[in-house]
Amino acid sequence: MPPKKSATAAAGDSSGEDEINVNKVVETKKELDKIRKERDRKRAQLQADLDEKLDSLRTRIRQSVMAHTQQLYSPHWVSCCFVRVRGRWLTLSIHNSGGIHQRNVNRLLPAIEARDAILQTIGDKLAEIQVAGEEIATYLDGAYEHRLNKAESFLLSAEDQTGHQDKNVKAGAA
């Protein structure tokens, strides 16, 4: 007949499982940190790209507004501008004939207002995404804390059981 394991030896076997659980918690924490850092890096990159595009758009609109307002003050002018259509740059020459300036300004002002509305919408969406990201980070931190507390309580209960079994073995031997 094979010899039976003592209660102390049996309790010693479960400590390896406890260490595995703690190691898993530590690995999970590292993975969560990596995910969080990657998410923050991507968010920063998207924000930088968006800011760059918005700055470029603002510059082009500002230049267009300046060109149109300057044209309003010259009675007879010929304007040359470059327009990108379907990936190709076209050169347009515009001659002033009366109310063309006013019509251009009248069309440009609503475009500027539409641009401002789009920028506001983009800003609102980014704020919502940032809040959602912060909520996810808070949730992940809470989940990590819960797992860590659970692992610690499991270790403490395993240590208590091992200590209690050691006392019973010593009392039985005496």
C-alpha cells in the first residue's frame, strides 16, 4: 500500500497553486498596464493628427478669407487660385464683375460657420471618448484591485488552514 500524505504535505501542495494565482494576477496587471499605455499612446497620436489637420484647415480658410476680403477692396481684379479636385490641382482665374465678391463672401461665411460646428462636434466626440477611456481605466483598476484582494485573502486563508493543521498534527503527536 502506498504511504498516505500527511496533512502538512497536502497543505504544502496547495501553496504552489496559490503562487500560480498570484503570478497570474501580476501578469494580468502587467497586461492591463500595457493595454492602458498602448491606448494612451494611440489616443495621443490621434489627437496630434487631428490637431495637425485642423490647423491646416484653419490656415487654408484664413488664407481664403483674407484673399476674398482683399479682393473686395479692389474694383477690378483678376484672381488666380489653385483648387484640388479628385486628387488633381486645377488653376482657376476669376474676373471681378460686380457682385461676385459679395456672393463669394456670402458663401464663405456659412462655410466658416459650418467648419466651426464641425470642429465643435469633433471636440465633443473626443471629450466623450476620453471620458469613456477614463471609465474603462477606472473599471480595469477596480478589477485589478478586486483580483489582488481576492488573491491575498485566498493566501491568508490557505496560511491559516496550514497553521491550524500544523497545530492539530503537533497536538496529535503529543
